[in-house]
Amino acid sequence: MNKKELIEEFRQRTDAPSKAAAKRGVEAFIDIIVGTVASGDEVRIGGLGIFERVYKQGREARDPNTGEKVNVPGKWAFRFRPAKEAKEAVNK
């Protein structure tokens, strides 16, 4: 499912008055999650999971073409941990 399909499904399930209203709802939901996680807080949605920001430590890697050592700097990453209910639904 892509974003366009998600908006259409959201419109049908919520009886949104228009596709534009459904699009605003989906985009607001995404913006809230991304903004909250980017600020350092986590978002917990019961039955779905936890969206959080984690720091990936820098490391030393090798260039596959030359075999040279390359330093990969640390960075912040977006992580999602699914809830038990979501895991169970996927494994049915």
C-alpha cells in the first residue's frame, strides 16, 4: 500500500467528506509522528507500536571496491518497534 492508497482507505473507513480532507488527516498524522520523534520524544500507539529516535554509533567499515577502511560517522535514526498485537496479526 502506498500513500495514495492509504488516503483512499482512510477516506472510506472514516467517512471523510472528501479525498482532500482524508489527505489532510493522513498527512497531519504523519507530521505529528515525525515531528515528535525528531524532537526526541517517542510516540506510543497501543496495538501498533512505538516510534522512536535512536543514535547509531559511528563505526569503521570497508569500501567494497577498494578494501580501504572508511569511517562512518554516528547518526540519529528513526526506529519502529511493533506492539505484540501487531506482531501476532502479521504471523497469523
